[in-house]
Amino acid sequence: MAEFSIISRYFQSLTPQNINVGIGDDCAIITPPAQMQLVSCVDTLIAGRHFPLNTPPHAIGWKSVAVNLSDLAAMGATPHSILLALSLPDIDEAWLAEFSRGIADCCQKYGVQLIGGDTTQSPTLSISITALGWIKPDQAILRSGAQVGDIIVVSGKIGSAAYALRHPHSPLQHTLDYPEPQVALGQALLGYASAMLDISDGLAQDLGHILDDSAVGALLNLEQIPVADELAQLDLNTRMQLVLAGGDDYHLCFTISPDNLKKFKQQHAFELYSIGTIQQQQTCLYQYQQQVFHPQILGYQHFAKASD
Amino acid sequence: MAEFSIISRYFQSLTPQNINVGIGDDCAIITPPAQMQLVSCVDTLIAGRHFPLNTPPHAIGWKSVAVNLSDLAAMGATPHSILLALSLPDIDEAWLAEFSRGIADCCQKYGVQLIGGDTTQSPTLSISITALGWIKPDQAILRSGAQVGDIIVVSGKIGSAAYALRHPHSPLQHTLDYPEPQVALGQALLGYASAMLDISDGLAQDLGHILDDSAVGALLNLEQIPVADELAQLDLNTRMQLVLAGGDDYHLCFTISPDNLKKFKQQHAFELYSIGTIQQQQTCLYQYQQQVFHPQILGYQHFAKASD
């Protein structure tokens, strides 16, 4: 089957009419809304590395879209469309049908449209998705805006996906297979949060990006980080390894002034957990029940055998 | 080395100041020019499939950008920026330095900016690039506009890259390693050409897309298709296999009315070759020196062992 057969059979129906040119020409064409900036990102999922080899294809499709929408959410952007670069070892029509259904389900839930793609043969199953979205000029919530005295907030329980990866068929499996990008929360935080990102590589490493880019430090109260019941039963070190370095959470982590947090909570009902504060001294200190805690952790490294 | 180290060390310098947010945050942000449509595409290059394993990394970088700019050129769009999804078996700093230099050189030649990326580890070297560009509303040259009586034109010698693939170290090697996307020609043809695409999978298969999408046929005069001296010396069938089914040409193939072609040539000095005409009957007929020719060809198939 040629590339264009795959794309037209499995994916063309995802292109709706309000796209100027969708799948089937050299490029897609869309009309930007007036006075909006274009927000774009790309994320790749490699079989056996970003998801277990036995992950159901519907979940692979869902997750491939979700992790990119999570990046858009982390800016406060409104998602619009995706382009799909799919590399497959061979053509398995049942697999493709399920995979494309997973793509479509996530796109539909978040009002996103597939506008273009490229399919090719490769020894390694790999899905690279580019997500496009819109935001009002100079509204995006960057990593660099955290201020001393801001509160550090996360949008949900942390470490669940990492637990599921290590405990197959646990009740937390769905958090690994079907992450829910916090798109509505990201947009609601425009004008409130001072810095934001999504937690994909582990809370410690990702929060570190905010601290580095904002030239500040943090004090984290580990007992305030929300966890699922399965994690609460683990010993402290094992739990903190999953919470701080597990990755694949796709919750938002943001900083916000105490005043703004109070106002935001009065107007919005999102699940939010305050886990620490931004400090002047440029290190990240961990406390557990008022005691200093020294976790032995490393965030997710994209190259496992890294030399530095 | 973590992902963000690779991106910041090798690629951050490619992000210039006129991007609102470039490499280093969750997403990139750019401001669309007023009254322009966004043109986007994605193409993946897999090592050993889209380029020989011994291809110099500088050429891999160049070609990864060029094939995507060629898709933008095929719409008549003005390229603006790219996002890079790079999957690597391991970190080879010399390789990365050369690869990123190839990316930068192609970007610089065509005025394009790298605004985002994702680097991850994979058993297979794979480069997936998303290209973004702009075009005035309803100006794009689609595949579907060919009219009966139009002339079929190509922008340069065809089959050279396919020859080079089969004859390593030939004088045509640079056409395989360093394709030149026809960006200026694509833009100049706005308002003149009726249908257009770039020849990536072989002239016969790619022209077939124009014919299918426009519901027309063609008569091709094979002796009018320009070839390099190396191909002119081959027997007719071997030559036509390379010309019609070789792929990797990255020249433009377009249709244009005789009147428009005359006007265009009066105003522009681009290298152009008329190779046939659009016919009403929906087949593609090949002639060689006024004789009907039946080539045994197939365009590049993205899945080699396809079942249909």
C-alpha cells in the first residue's frame, strides 16, 4: 500500500471542511484567526521507549496526540490542528484502524483537526506529531516568569503513570495509556500564572526548567504533592522516586502569586494542589514534614546512557 | 546528555530574535503576517531508506530541510520556519555538529528559521521535519487545477538522484545529497500555473496525483524530459525507469495554459521544460519520438512489500 493510500484510507475522514486545504495535497493550508499568534510544538513517541511494546494501538494513538496538546496547554494556547509523521515496520490494517481511532478520539475530545501527515516504513514504530494552536499576543505563559514568593501548584496526582509502568495491569494503567492534557486549565490560567510547563520528564527535572529560566529557587513540601492511593502505600523513597522522577504525568506545574491563586480559586473549580514556594536562593530544597529530605533522583533522560 | 542539552547546544543558535518564543519553552510562538494563510507539511527521512547509511551527516541535515521546503514550494508558499523531531540511536557529537550545520545551511539559504524540536533515542536514525510557511488567501497552487490543453512543465533534469543512488560517487551525487527546493520558482508561478507538485516519488506517480485530482489525463513526450548526460547514455528502458520512477528529484512539475506559459517566460528566466499536454481522456499516454511507449514502471512505494 502506498503512503497516500494509508493516509487517505485511515486519516482523511479526520479533516473537516473548515480547513482551506487538508490531507491530500503537498501541504495543508489554514487561515489564522485575526490578531492571534501561532503556537507550535513537536513530540515523538518511540515504541518500547515512550510506551511499552504491548500498548494497545488505540492508546498509542491517543497518547501521541495528548502529549502534544499538553505542550500547547502549558503555554495557555488553544489547540487547533496536528500533523502526523508515522513510521511503521509494516502495514497491519487492524493496528492502523485502532491507532487512527485513538488519534481521532483524542482530536475530537479537544476539538483538534488532523490536517497533514507523512507515512513511511521504518524498522522502529515511531509517531511524531506537530501540534498547532493559537494564543493572543504576549499572553503565553512561559517558563521564565516565576517570581520569589509565588506558590508552586500542580494540577493533579503525580507519579501515577510511573507507577503503572512498573506495575502492569494496575488500576492506574489508564493514567499511563490515556493522559488527559490540561487544556482548559492552561487557558484559564492566562493572566494568573507567572510561569508554567507540563510535567513530562518528572516533576523535579521539569520544575528545574522553571527555576533555571526564571533564575530562582524553590522549597517543595513533599507531603503536599498529591498521589494516588497505590503510591501512598509505598515507602517514602520509592514513592518520591516515582513522584519526582517518574515522568509521563502530563499535569501542569505552574507558579502563581498568592493573590492570583486566591482570585483564581474563587472563579474556577479546577483541581489544584499547592506544593511549595519560589525562593530567591537558586536551589531546589525538599522538605518532608518539616524535615529536610535528600531524594536520590534523576528525571527522565532522553538518552539513557548519557555521558553528561 | 538530556534532550534539552542537545537542542540548546546544537540548535538554539539557529533561533533568531524575530521569533516571539523559540527553542527552550514548551512551544514556539510566531506572529502570522497580516492577511496570510498558514501552509504546513511534514516529511520524515529514515536512515537506509530515504538516504544511504553512509550519507554524510551534513547532507542528511540539508536534505531533511530541503524536502520539506520543496513541499512548500509546490504550493507557491513562502517558507518561514521548521520544527525538528530527531530520533538518534546514540549521541555522536561530531555527527550532531555536522548534521546541525547541514540543517543551518539549508535554513539560511532559504531564509528559514528553526523554532522548535524534540530529540529522542531510537534504534533507527529518523528525522521528521515540519515546515511552516505563508501564502496569500486562495492563491495556493493545488494538485486539482489542471485543465485540458494545459502544458505539463518540469523545472529541471529528472532522474539524476535516482542515477546517483545506483551509481555511488558519480558526478550526480550532489543531486541526491543536496536537492535544491524550487522555492523562488514556486512563488513566481502564483497566478500562472493551474496545478503543481514536487517530484519526490517519481514523475509518473507524482504526475498521476495531478491527473487524478484534476480528473484529466496526459500525453507525455518522453524525449522532451530533460536528463543529465549520464542518463542520456543509458538504454531507453533503463533511462525511463530512472526518469519516470526514480524519485528524489525535488523539481516542480506543474500545468499551465499555453498563454500563461508564454507570458511567464517573457517575465522570468527560470529553467523550464515542456514535456507534454493535459488531455481529456483520463489516462497517461507515453510517446517516444511519436511512437507509443509502454514503460514498465512503478513509482516509489513507501512500503516496499505492499500487498496492494
